[in-house]
Amino acid sequence: MSPTITALYGGLLGLLYIALCFQVVSHRRRARVGLGTASDTALERAVRVHGNFAEYAPLFLVLLLAAELSGAPVALLHVFGAVFFLARVGHAVGLARSSGTSFGRFYGTLFTWIVILVLAVTDIWLALG
């Protein structure tokens, strides 16, 4: 079995990662900051959007790969992948626009956590079953 579902969502998340990297570089160039954030709030937000994505995406992909290789239903894997991807897009948009509470940030975080929790439990269930 080839992990094509994980490859699909890994590819989509990779593209999103590059877009977030581009945002950081754009803010750095505009603010003329090579290292750190120089207390530039827009740059600080861009760095946190990128960093937050980098904190969650690898764990998600490992959990998704384990589920796929353990024989989880294809439809369920696509639900996990699609919801996680949309949650990360929503979080990135929400946090990029405001450092406070926003619809995208709140629901992006909520659904990121839900997917990781349900996927972790699924992996445990598949491993023990």
C-alpha cells in the first residue's frame, strides 16, 4: 500500500507552508529586519502564523501516515486531511489579520486540536485492534 492520501495532504500543507514563509519574508523585507522581529507587530504575527503551522503540521502528517498505513478507511483519512488543511488556512488568515480573537483563529485552533485528538485515538484503536 502506497501512502497516497498522506502524500496528497502533505503536498497541500507543503504549499501552504511555502505561502506562509513568503509572508514572513515579505514582512521582513518591508520592515528591513533580518533577524528577530524588531518589535514590528505585523512581522511578529507573520512569524507566529508560520511558527504555529510548523508546530502542528508535522505531528498531523505522522498521525495521518500511521493511520493510512494501518488501514484506516480512505474516506476518514480524507476527512482528517481536508478538515486539518482548512483549519490551518483559517487559523493563518485569522491570526494574520488580528493578534486578538478572531473567527479563523478560534475555529482553526479548535478544529486542529479536534483532528489531532481524533486521529491520535484512531491510531491507538488501529494499533490495538
